Amino acid sequence: MTAEAKQHFSRELLHWYRRGNRDLPWRKSRDPYRIWVSEIMLQQTRVDTVIPYYERFMDKFPSVQALAEAPEPEVLKCWEGLGYYSRARNLQAGARQVMELHQGQVPDDKTAVAALKGVGPYTSGAIMSIAFNRPEPAVDGNVMRVLSRYFALEDDIAKPATRVKIEKLAAELIPEGAAGDFNQALMELGALVCTPKSPSCLPCPVMEHCEARIEGRETELPIKSKAKPPRAEARIGVIVEGSGEHEGKVLVRQRPATGLLAQMWELPHLLVPKELEPLLRFGEEQLTEQAPLGGLLTEAVAGDTGLLIRPQRQLMDADHIFSHIHWKMRVYKADLGAMNARPTAQLAQMAAEAAAVYTAAGKLAEQAEQAGQTALIEQTEQQGALREPYRWIGPEHMDELAFPNLFLKILRDYWNQDL
């Protein structure tokens, strides 16, 4: 492509952006902290979804110091619903680095910014260019799509080497003294005009020299190899309704401090063994073949908490796709039966009978006979003496505990129904 075509691209794109761009809250300030927060939120999330989250987050954590000093559960709760929660943890870790290493000020230094937790090449480029007007490229999916089409690039944008190549190209296109506006213009063009499936070539400010349009290949480019589909996992979960002092509450647990969805809250659930997966027909209301699955839940909850639950019926099916896993989950409704009203002497026998109903092999029944169910009886009578990380919650606790999107939806549906 000629130098004239490159100059045309930079000049016309910048003019187009400056004539009228979207009124977005993070564009009202050049504060690097605010730009940093917005760019992290915008990763894999639509702009219209991010806006209310961004405004709430900035109200609660208006500065690097406020975010660095906040308890992590508060940060996760404020992030709840955005997904990809490692972004929030990394953002807070980065804020603590800024407090420790840079006196609470995001530094005007590319190497220092790139060293912050969770800040990759795109985010560091966005911060440096938008906040400090440094001529650094900020290449995301939108930018790779726009430049692949304009220059008719045949490289696979899913490959790291292609990103490096496009970053070099984008840096060459930045007009002197206008890095921030130019990078935002590139992102804007990809988001509004040069869209993935139906690019709007006629109103595009740089259509004249766009090689993909000239060749009639605007819907073929960019080239992107398909990612491996997420691994499907069949899971079963349970809403356990409390009784007595826990009437109106349900049983939840906190995830471990590390790993997927670390420290977030969820309903008890487990992976279904491969041999039992045929029993699940998601999207259907099944009235039979549920006993073995209910038995798995009974055994798992009893082993973790000492409570013997009584699965009653299928409640709903739900699913959630992570980057590498697709959870397909059937949720059951369960209670604790009438055992708290029974004399203590009858609990062991009742535990054995209930376990036999809900497990194919009667494993809990056998355990009850061998161990006398002493620990189970004590825990069942008390209910409140739960083993960590379990606890009972009511609707009011939804405002203080952070739940992944899947369980947030399930619980909201549950609380809104007359069950």
C-alpha cells in the first residue's frame, strides 16, 4: 500500500472521530486510573453493559488508593455480573503495586505500566496513548479487524505473531501529537462501522483506499482460525431450603482462595460422572431416573456439612460458558426433611432410610450403620454449626456476597418465585 493511502487513513479517521464520537463516561477524563479501569472492564464486554458498572465502580473506588485499600469481597461484589473476575483481582493487585512502587500515581512510563498486574500490551498502549498521549499502539480485536481489511492482510489474527505485526503497523499510522484520539478512533471504527459480520462500507471514512472493499473481500477478512470449543461439563446443583431458625434461607458455600471463581459464593454443586450423564436431558422436565443424581447430591452435602438433605424435585436447568469450560447444570430443590422434629434416637434410622432412597448403592446407609451417624446427628440438630465454607443466607445477603453470573441468575430466579 502506498504512503498516500496510509496518510489518508490516519488523516480521515482522525477527522471522522473528532467530528463526533460517542459520549462515554471514561472519555471525560484523562486520568490514567479511570482509563485503566475502563479498559479492563471493556475486555470481552460490550460498551453498553460496562457503562453502569464503570460508574458504580468509580463512585465506590474513585482513586487508586481507594481500590488498593478496599477488601477484596467488596471489589468482587462491585464487579458482580461483569464476569471474568480475575480481571477485578488483577486490577486491585495492580492498584496495590501503584501504591507501593509509584506513590499512588499511575506512572507516565510504558515499562512501569506494562509491569502492573493484569496489564498486557493492549491495556498499556491504551493507558499510555489516551492518558499521556504517547505514540503507543493499542491493538485489540477491533483494531486487528480494521487494519486487516484496510491493508488486505492474510495473516491469522489468532496468532501472536500477527498481533505483533499489526502493532508495528498501527504505531506507524499514529499522527504526531494525536495518539489518544487516533487509537480511540480505531476502536470506534471497529465497534460501530467496520463490524465483524456486516461492515458498513459506505459511511466508512477510509473506504476509498480500503483494499478489502476494493477486492470485494470485506466479509472474508480478517482471517481467524477457530478456537477450540470449551469443554462441556454436566453438573448438578441444589438449592437446600433451611428450616427452624434458618427458615427462608438457603445453603451456599464459598469457593477456594485460588483457581476458577476464587473466593466467590455458589450453590452446592458437583460434576456428574460420565456414566451418569445419559440420565440428564437438559431442557426437559424429567420425572424419572433422578434418584441416582439426587443421591450424589445427598452424599456430597452430607460429607461436606453433616446435613442430610432430601432432594424433592428438578427446579431448573442453567448453563454458563467460561473461556475453556461450558457448565451445563441441573438444579434441584431440597430440604432437610422433618428430622429436626424427630427425637434424636430416630435420626440415625431416618438418615439411613433417606440415603437408601437417593443413592443407588445406599452408600450413606452403610456409613450410617457403621459410624452410628453421630457427627451427622449433631450437625443436623444444630443446623447452624456448619463446616466452613458453608453458610445459610437469605435474600438480604445477596447485596453483600459476590456470586458468579450463573448462580446469581439461579438465585434471583429462585427468590422471585413463590416456592
